[in-house]
Amino acid sequence: MSQNTLYDKVWDRHKVTTLPNGQDQLFVGLHLIHEVTSPQAFGMLKERGLEVARPDLTHATVDHIVPTGNQDRPYAEDAAENMMVELEENVRDAGIQFSDPTTGDQGIVHVIGPEQGITQPGKTIVCGDSHTSTHGAFGALAFGIGTSQIRDVLATQTIAMEKAKVRKIQVDGELGRGVEAKDIILEIIRRLGTEGGVGYVYEYAGEAIENLGMEGRMSICNMSIEGGARAGYVNPDETTYEWLEATDYFQERPEKFDELKPYWESIRSDDDAEYDDVVHIDASELDPVVTWGTTPGQGIGIHDPIPAPEDLADGKQDTARRAQEHMRVEPGETMEGYDIDVAFLGSCTNARLPDLRRAARIVEGREVADDVRAMVVPGSQRVQQAAKEEGLKDTFEEAGFDWRNAGCSMCLGMNEDQLEGDEACASSSNRNFVGRQGSKDGRTVLMNPRMVAAAAIAGEVSDVRELEEVQTA
Amino acid sequence: MTDATEDIPSVDYVEGSGVPIRGNDIDTDQIIPARFMKVVTFDGLGEFAFFDLRFDDDDNQKDHPFNEERFQDANVLVVNDNFGCGSSREHAPQALMRWGIDAIIGEGFAEIFAGNCLALGIPTVTADHETIDALQQWVDDTPDGDIEVDVAAETVSYGGNEIGVSVDSAQRQALVEGIWDTTALMKSNENAIAETADSLPYVDQTRDEIRSDD
Ligand code: SF4
């Protein structure tokens, strides 16, 4: 049993009671909602004649279905318009703040929470979306939940959960040139497996993690879920506090910052905290990682050979065979030179300002390959605005990228941005499942945002380090 | 306020015929492709379960157990490892439930998926690879054969065999005692909830404060 970790401390602070089934009832400090997973929960609430318990601790946005091209209302697609109207009604009736596209604050739920300063260390945060783990980058305990649990949270501001084990993932060493946070997490998932984290929460620690900015930490925590973990977090430190101090929330309430900081410090894992497991990764050994298959665990260094299924663990062989057939790759080959039809720079993993900045430096003065459809989908309206002011929009457009409005877009293909037929996509997102990007024959190769930029330029998966001007992350 | 706990049935036992879905790492995008989630209720999701595995581009049926006549009445799904990985969408177990599934036996389940199943009263019980493999084979050979899932006893019986399975202890208790619908249960702890909220340094906003921020 872990002891004195951030997970233990935040859990204890939020525990209301132990339920008869042995689960703990936890108070929820922030409930984020969006259009896809909340309407059914509001419906269940109404059926039972219940009200939203703490609208003040609930915040809504629209991201999954929102069109990223023309956003005039009504939306071109009826189903999307209906979902938007439903959300608007629900939040209005309950008095929930809504970062809708007219506010300039709209965006992917895991981008806007941190941006607005409502994601804070030592909070429990839930959302009907598995990548809620992203918020753990701030030292919050953040969990993705299903719709019935959303109903629980709306009705009671609490959630029933079992305590997990804690695995510390100690990432030492310095990242090499062109290697990023995304590569660390892809490597972790490759090594521990997509189900390796089941039953665990991941604490990311060590020099390589501490040296990352908040965006990099978010990219890592984001994909905890791809590694099977229930959540992931980084202990808050000066980097975290600097970010928080600059947000609207604390700019408007500077006294709160001083008031809360001792609490944030108090919930950090103790130096002699006990973990259920510890794993070491040497960041300096990493190359940029790309996936060759159809699960996020099927990753390799850019110059490494694709494994033969028979060399993998028994349970992984069939999945690998099916994946290689789908992706049309052969064992022994590398992914370098794999033809790309689409380049997608977006998602809650990698569509924040520094991601776009780094990718823009790669495309600057270059052109997207002739047969490649390349797009940038900023993670939020604020990212979009800031990127525009810095001239990144122009850089991307001059290179031939399509510059779109904020949303989930081709990360899951619920709006108009979708793969067609068997198109292959270099993607900065987090899932390469079959059908994920909108076409069941589509092929997704996950990689870091600079690698996506390089793939867009070359028309094939390539090592970004072979282009000039590549800095460390 | 209604007390919903009274209506919640105990799910200590599920009986019926099986349907095997083979393969590890079957993710939620395969169970229910995202394009079918543009809906504001879960009604009707059953017909879209495993849609892309069941139909080709022209909506012609492909080989898939959910398309096979002999499995149409099945209510016990038999799967392999890491089933339901991927997203937190409750649409996935909802689609399976609405197709007719009442219990799932497998080598392993993604955690959020298993939690979502529990919230619907669907047991997710596990056994090792050989046991599951044998059961899948039996179901294939005996599509109308009866499978009994005893959640309380942690056993599965079929064709004269009885196998031991594991059920997560909180899940077992919740299902057996009929306390898997947690809303009413948790709502009854209102005072303790308020106390916990008061003890947290960051929870101090009232609705009025929020309003005056606008
Ligand atoms: S960007 Fe992708 S992973 Fe992130 S919330 Fe949207 S759909 Fe989910």
C-alpha cells in the first residue's frame, strides 16, 4: 500500500465516507462537462427529480462535435446542433458556467481547465472523458468517468471509487535534441503495455519531468490512460505555481494564490513516501517515438525495426498481426519513409501554444508535400488567438497548412474533419485505434508535434532531427 | 425526493446463452464508433454495437458473431484480454446492453469500462486465458447452451463444467447487495459531504460569487 504520496493525501482530504460496497465516496472539487457525455446524465437527473448539487464547481465547454470550420449557428450538421442546444439548455437551467465559442474561452476541455486556472493542485477533478488524466500535470487527482458517474457527480458532487495502487515512474536524464514529452509517454506505454497500468495511478517524477513545462507534463499525464492507468500526476512545483499565478483565476484573486499555496505544498508526495511499484526510464536514451500499429503501446524509436509478432508476448501476437495487416507494415522495416496522406496537428495531447510554436519552427520557410492534406487545430480559442498574434497562423498557412478553429476535430472524427478511405495520418493525438479518426480503414501514426510537421513537409514519416533548427523541447 | 435504492435489483446471478468475441485490446472505438455518439440519449445504440466490424462500407454484413443468427438470443459475452480499453464512453456498455448483453466473462477489462458496466448492473468477471479459450470454443459449438454466471459464488457453469472466476470485491458486493446504483446511496450522506467540502481550502465559492463574476 502506498503511503504519503500526493495520491494518498488528496484522496484522504476528499474522502467523505466508505460506502457499504467498500468503495470510498470522494468529494469532487471540479466537474468538467462537455456535449457528448453529459446530456444522458442530465436526462437521468431529471427522471429522478434531482438538481445539480454544486453548479459553482461545475464548468462546461463544447469540443467533440463542434465544427472546426464554419461555426455559424445553426451548425451545418443537425446532430451537432442538437447536442449543442441540449448542452446550452442544461447549463442554463442549472446555472453552470459555459465556455461556449462566443466567449473566446472555448476549447478542448483538457486545454481550457488549466488555461483558466480552475485546474489546481490538490483538487479532485472529474469529467466524462478519459483524458481527464491531463489535469494531473498540476498535482490534481483527475479521473475520466462514465455517464452514470456523471449523474452521481451532478446529483451529489461526489463519486464512488476504489483506491488504486501508486506506481512512481522515475524519468531521469536529459531529453535529446528533437525528443519531447510525447516520446517519454509513448516509451512508457511501449514498455509497460497498454494494460500495464490497470489498478494503478502513475506518479511521474525525476529530472526529465521536472525540467518540462506544464504543457509537456500535460502531454504525459494525458496519455496515462493509454497506459491503462486510472490517472497520472506530477507533484506541483515552482513551474506549476508560475503557470497558476498567471491565470485569470489568480490574477483576479491574488490573495487566493497566497492562501492556497501552503495547501499545494502540503499535498506533495513526501520524500520518504512509499510506492507500490517504481519504474525507471532514462530520457537521454530516447529517440522520437512513432507507432507502427493500432494501439498506443505499439511504438518504436524512429530508427528501430517494427517487431515480428512472434517475438512479442503471447497475448500481444494476434493484436500485432492484425495491426500490421491494417497498417500495411512489415516486421524488420522502420517507420521512416511510411507514406503520409494527412498531417493532423491537434488534440488535448499536443495542441497547446508551445506545441504549435515548435512545429511552426519546423515548417517555417518550407512547404507541405504536394499530396498531403495538413491541418492545425488549436486546442482552444485562446491558443488560437495567441498563435495568431505571434504569427504562427501565417507561418502554417504559408507552408500550406489548413488553419482551423478549436476543438477535438480529427482526434476522433466526430465533426467534419475525418480521414477518408485508407488515408494514412501523421497525428499528434493520443489514439491510433482502427476507425478512431473517422474512417475504419484509416491508418494513424502517433508522434510528437514536430514529427508531424516534418511528416507533413516530407510526405512521409521522417526524423525531424534531420531538418535543421531543431531545438530541445 | 425519491429513494432510488429501493428499485435497484440485486444482480447475483445471470443465466443465458453465450456469444464469443475473440481478440485482445478490443477498444471502445470498435465497440461503438464515435460517429454513433452524436445522440442525446442511449436509446437505440444496440444496433450500432461493433458496427464497423459487422458491416462494410456498403452496409453489407461481414463475418461477426453479432451478425450470426445462432447468437441473436445470447446475453453472456465471452471476450479476451483488455476488453473495453480506450475511452470512458458509457456508450460502449450501453450499446452492448441494448444489444442484449447482461454479463461479460473475459480475461481482463479496462478499468473505466468495468466501472461503467457496474453502473449498469452488468457483471464483468475474469478467468485465465485457457479457461476463456475453452469457454469460447464451447459457445461456438453450443450456441444455445446455457451459461450460468454466479456472481456471489464467483463461478461460471456450462455444459456440466464449473469454473472459478474472479469478480472484483467491490463490484461483487455492489451487484449482490443491489447497491450498484450509487446516486441515492451517496446522496444520503449529505451532511458528511458538506463537512468534507468545508474542510477543503479551495472550496469556498458560493453560487452568488460566481454570478457576480459574470
Ligand atoms: S482531443 Fe481527442 S482525446 Fe482529447 S478530449 Fe478531444 S477527442 Fe478526447
